[in-house]
Amino acid sequence: MLLRLTGAVAIAGGLALAPTLASASSGGRIAITGFHASSLNLQPVGGKVTLTAVVTNAATCTFSVSPSVAGFPLTLNCANASGKTNRTLHVATILPSNAKSAAIHYSWSLLAKPQGSSASVKKSIKVTVDGYSWRAVQQNLATQTLVAGLSCPTTSMCVMVASGGYAGTLTSTGSHWQKVDNSTALLSVSCAPGTPVFCVAGDIAGNYLVLNGTTWSSPFAMPPAPGSGGKPDKVGKLGWTDCIRNAPKSSAKTCLLGDDTGHTYLLSVAGKITIYPERHDIARVAGVSCTSPTACVAVAQNGDAMFFEGATWSAPHSLDAFGGVTGVSCAPNGTCLLVDNTGSVVTFPSSGASTTISHSRHGVNIRGSSCVDGYCLVAGADGSFYQVVGSAWARSPKSYLNLYGAVVVGVSCALDKASPLLLSCTSIIQAQASSKKGKDFKGHVTLLK
């Protein structure tokens, strides 16, 4: 199932510039001119808005808004300074994120009153925080193999890996596959945006492959981590991969892989590939994610997490007491989501600081999550999707029910532009081998704004 979210910003509200006048008891005339907002339309993540107005011969000025915003109504002393005929006011506020499908229109008003008189003037403007709306389009994946991993470096392309050693691309024209690993099944893939596209994939035998542009490398054996007694550890199944998405173009490409025996492998690609294998006191890595070469997290299936700060890994400590962890995703701004098969979502910073960790429960087996700046999407095994816009949680307006025992493979979001918004999220749902013959659901659903 492919989910895609895109959108363009539309200007809402008007900019009132003509003065509004009324008589004041002092003999002067009260006026409001130039009442405007620093932005009349915000992305769904919300943000800062500064209201500015020039008032003449007023004593008090009251800013009000509907729907309500914390801190308002706000009344200020706006009497003219000595020798001045008017006064300029600036009021800043933060509008919250909007996880609903419909836009939220904030109607702001400014009421100016003179001293000792009932005469007043009022002006209004409207500021809109855009919403997320969705529609679905289904296409066929055109493969008989089971898709195991998904990564979307841009809003127009995704890279997939599957059983049988196949890798494919998914675009608006459909899916295109090629066999790149003759020895075994591919399990994971992650891509970094750029030209050419760069991806790293891991397979079931402990090999990694690199896509640079349009050509996949041959499988390379992952070097083992140093084990106890000087004997190298065996490399496990490389089921989790994450490449840093927002690294500067001049820096080396960095990717982190994890296996099912509790090891991580940090790849630094600068002309040649340098690999730093690490052995950890955990049984199985269940997800990895990096926001920079010096900020990575690896989570274990039992809910433990370890943090990398550029030189060493932290000791494991518990983030999720329920266990059954199915993945982790960190946005470039440092916000991470850990998800599990009990419906738990743990929000925490990639730095590992414990003061801002929070939990939420959604009562569904969560199969994957993906985050970009200001937005995360969480995919449930039952075909339901939850989105986090800023700090606001909401279930997406549409659910895509599993067909014939199909499961969600994973989800990947790409943010090409913040303004106007160009964001897409893709999740593949595919039937398992136990499904009835002829009843396989092979396709994707695109959610468009």
C-alpha cells in the first residue's frame, strides 16, 4: 500500500490596510492602520505568527482570537508616547499544529479604546493553519516476491527490496524490478536524497549492497564485530538500515545497519566505504535511525535503546516496558518515535535525554513509522494510520483494511519542500505466503493532499 501526501499552500484571509476612525474624548481621532500578520497561511505544523498594528490616540488595545489560543484575549497599554501621534504594536504567538484534514481559520481582532470614552475602533484579519486531507489511488507492485523493505528518498520515487534478491523502484508509472543479489533474500534498505540517489541494502546472509545512481553493487560481506576472547562475532541478518537524510552535500554519506544478533554497523562512504562494527549487550536489534553522523539510536526488540554520540555507544536502557518493538524513526530535528506490536508509541529525543520521553497507546499492532521535520506517520497492521503533526496526534481520516491476511511491510516519508508543502508517505501492504492462492493483495495506496 502506498500512501502519498502532497500539498500546496493557498492564501487565506485578507490584509486590511485602510484606517478605521472614531472620535476620541480628548479631541483627537482614534485610528488603527496596517493591522496585519507576518503570515496569513501556515503549514499544518503551525508556527510563529507576529501581529502588527499602528494605533493612534488609543489608551488600550485588546487582541482577541477565535478559536481560542493560549494567552488571548490580551490587553495592552497602547497610549501614544510623548510627542508621538501614533504607536506601533507587535504581538507574537505560536499557533499549534493541525492534524485534522480541514484547515483551521483563526479570526484575529484588535479593539482599540481611547481614555475615558466609550468610542472604539476594531479591525480583523484571518490566519489559516492548513490541514491534511487524503485520497487513495491503488496500483499493482508487479512482483510475485514478498517485499521486505522500503525507502523513499524523494516524493516521486521509492526503492524496495524483496525476497529472491530483487530490488525495485516505485514511481508514478509503476514498479520496476531487477535481481541484484543472487545468493539470498534482501531484508532492508535505506536511501539518502540527492543526485544521484544513494541507497544501502542488507540481506539475510549478512551482506550489504550499495545503489549509486541506477546501478547496484555486488553483495559485500559485512565485517564482523570483535567478540569475546578475540574471536570475531558472526554477522547476523541485516534487517534494519538507515541512511542520514539531511547530511551536507560535502560530507560523507553515513548509514547505520543492525542485525538480529545485537550488532550495529556504521558505514561512512567518502570515496571508499569504511565500516565500524559494534557489539552490544542486547539480543536483537529491532530498528536503527540517525539524524546526523554523531546522533544515532538503535533499539532492541525488548524495548532497550542505545545512543551513539559520534565516538561511543551508550549502555542499553529501557524506553518501552511492553517490548515487541517493531521499529524506530527519527526526524532531522531530533524527534524520534519507537513503535511496538502492542500499539505503544514512545516519543523521545535522538540525544537520549530522558526528560522529554512520552508514551501513547493506540491499541493496534504497529508495523512501522517514518518521520520528517514536523511530521510522522505510523502504520498499523490493520490498515489504520496515525499521524503526528508537530505535537498533535490524530488518526488519519481513511483506513485501508487488510485483505486476505496481508500485513504492512513498512512506511517511508519524504519531504522535498516545506513551503509550499511537498510531502509524501508510502506504505506497502502485501499478502503473506499463507494467503489463499489467487487472493494476494499486491499494490500500494497513495494518499494525496
